[in-house]
Amino acid sequence: MGEDSKVRKQNGQLLSFVPTGEYYFTKGVKAYHRRDLQRAHKYFDRAMQLEPGEPMIVCQLAIVSTELGDYQQSIRLLKMILEELDEEMVECHYFLANNYAHMGLFKDSYHHANLYLELTRDGEFNDDAEELLDLILLEADDLEEALLEEDSLIVKQDEARTRLEAGDFQKAIEIFEELIEEYPEYWSAYNNLALAYFYLGQPVKANDILNQVLNQSPGNLHALCNKLVFAFYQKRTDEVQELTASLGKIQPLLMEQQFKLGATFSLIGEYELGYKWLNRLRKFGHEGDGPFYYWLAYSSFHTGREQAAKHYWKKVLEFSPEKEGHEPWGTGATSMDSMDTQVSTIIKRLQSEHPEERLFALFLTSVSNQKEEILSTKKITENLTALEEKYLSYVKSGKVNPGLESVIGAHETALVLYDFHQPIDQGEAGIYLVWFAVFEEAVKEGFNFKNKKAWAAAVEFVWEKLRNGNITKMAIAKKYGLSVSTLTKYINQVTECLD
């Protein structure tokens, strides 16, 4: 009779013996110490099948896999521990560094060895990790140069993303285009560049960039998600349905891709699909940041999980206190934050290098309920032109003083647009940027701004055409209560200012 099949009780009865994961783990350790690696692998594998959530078992299986030369399996198991089971099991980074070194992937090895040393001061493998780093630098002569290049890329990408999130689209575009020139296959830069152009009111160019990505990197998840967002904002219903169906079938393994999918579905109102991916990340221990909890709160609330949504919203406010008042259950809640109340966004726009951005920021300040806080911020007036200084004085005082006729006309035209285009999210920002770019040139040309509705209507028509919108002069004229001939006159003036 096999030793692990049955045991005999004193009264003669036979009981079935069901071995546990711990039982096979113990046998695996004994086999490993005997250097019987094949048998150890067999026992640890069986232990993992019986107790798949136990990180120590998975780690031992990964170690044996490394010694057997199966580095890919070992890497997969170690990443499973860090991403799904126990992110604080920092020794996994040292084991990953070893695997990557064996495979000749020195940059990855260097990264994980350093990470291990950063996360533990007196770890069991500290000396080994430092020795491994020395060996890596000896083996890979060009590693330091490659790491410096990688650091430069990360710094530029972070700066560009910060500009994008702050609404400084022109500067973000400049940086992303520099990145693409330096790294022609860095698809993340292309995808973010497409977002910047879309927010600036140039969806045709934005979609062209995404198509370029998908031609060279078929199935690129971020590009597909961005196409879905663009189609949603442009109300291309058939394309939205088609892309939603396609993306709904995708089962991404990377946590970053799961978040992108969950956030995208939540943004377009497919809350069940959004909640599926975001909650999956939460269940696997993903700590998340402000945007993660923001979309998790929205998708939870809109799928009937109100208590959970309130819990997650508290976490949102820990990261971003300025989002108070944007709760998904609020009367004015939308699936996108509005810029007109975001203090940090407005201040960053005031510090932009581009005049239309600064003029737009002054308008946003005027309609913000936190105007005094923004105006009290230091350094917001350092880059302002004489025209912008006049606008600032009007925003501060609200008084119609001599010499302010132009800025008052610009401001009141923007208010006309605000009647039709609020709350101001990233997708709506473009129309205001077009207007203030037009305004700056119109002042130089000596145009007057008495007919605010005509200016606003003409800007909306041109903006819609830039977005490849299917709009007619008749429809815009009716919307703003104008004649088509008056609208046409102002469209010509707007076009002249943009040329």
C-alpha cells in the first residue's frame, strides 16, 4: 500500500488520505535539498495546483524552474506573485534579475536588481544583488548609455503627459513629436500625440496618427481604446458599437492594459464592462491611484454598487481633493471632469508658452468658483502680454474701464460659447482655444467684437469642420439666431485669422 494513499485507524477502519499542498511542498523541499530538481519541480507543481494562492509555493517552483533552465516559466511565475498574490515579496525582484541575466536581457536584470536593493535594506540577497549588478556592468559595455537614454525617454514622456493632463496641448505635442523622432517605434508617444491633437480640435489628424500605429502595430490596445473614445465624442454610433464589441472580446494580461480597457469602457458609459476590469484589478491587489479609483467609483455607482462607489470616492479625494463636487451621484456629475473648476489645470494653462492657452485660462478663471484662489497664486502673471494683462484686470475687477473693449468682446463671445459648450472637458476645450487664437489675430487686424453671437457661431462652424463634423451653415445660423449671410461673413473673418 502506498504511504500516501490510506492510513489505518486502531479500530481497523480505513480512511482515505488526501494529500495537501503543504504535504507536496514538504516533499518538494526535501527533493530540492537532494538536488533532485525534476522531482522537486513535480512536487512543487502539484502543491501549486492544490494551493494556487500560496506565494511561497509559487516562488519555490520558480526557483527550481530557473535551475532547470526554464527562465520564461520562472519569470511568469514570479510576475504572478508580484502582480496577483503578494507584491511585498520583494525577493522575487532578485530572482527576476537572475533570470533576465541568464537570458542576456541586461537592462531588465539591472532594473530588478536595483529595485530589490531599493525595497529592502538588509535583505537575504543584498550581497548577491550587488555582485550581480557589477557583473552586468562588466558584461554589457553599452548598458549605462542605454539606461541614460531610457531615463531621458521616461522624463520626456512624464513631462509630456503632465502637459497633456494640464491642457497645455501645444507643448505636449512638441514633446511627443520629439519622442517619435528619436524613437520611431515608441507607440505610447504616438497614442498620446493623437489625444493631444484630438483635444486641440483636430480629430482627423488624431485618427490618422492612430491608423498609423495600428498599421505598424496591429491590435495595439491603447490605439483601439483611443479610437473608441474619439468615435464616442464625435457621436459615430456605428463605429462605437463595432469597437466596443471588438474590445469586449479582448482578455489582456498586463495590468496597464486592463486599466486602460476599464477606464475606456467607463468613460463611454459601458459601466458593466468597465467595472469588470477595474474590479478585477482591485481583487488582485492593485493599489491604484486617483484615476483608477475615479473610474472604479463611477463604474461602481452606475452598476448599482452605491456603497462601494462612496468608499472608492473617498480614495479619489485623498489623491485629488479638488474633485470634491464631482461625485458620480451628484446632480451635475458627468463621466469626465470639467476644466472650469480645476484649479491646478487653470494655473498650468496660465503658465503656458502659448497665448491662446493663457487667454483661455483667464476665461476659465472668470467662471471658476475658486477664482480668488487662482488669482492669489504667485507667478501666474510672469508671461502675460499687454493684451492678457488687460484681460486679467477685467477678470479681477469686472469693471468696464476704457481700453478694455476688445477683451470684454472676447470674454462675452466666450460666454456665448459657454452657453452651448459646458462643462468644459478635454473634448470641448478645442473650441475655446480656436476662439482665443482667432481673437489675438483679430485684434491685430482691427476687427471689432460687437456681434458676439456671430463670432461664436463662426468659430463653432470652423471648429466642427476641423473635427470633420457633418455641419451646415444653415444649422449653425439657426442655432445662434443669425442669417446665413451674416454667418458667412464672420466665417471668412475667422478663417482669415487662422490662416
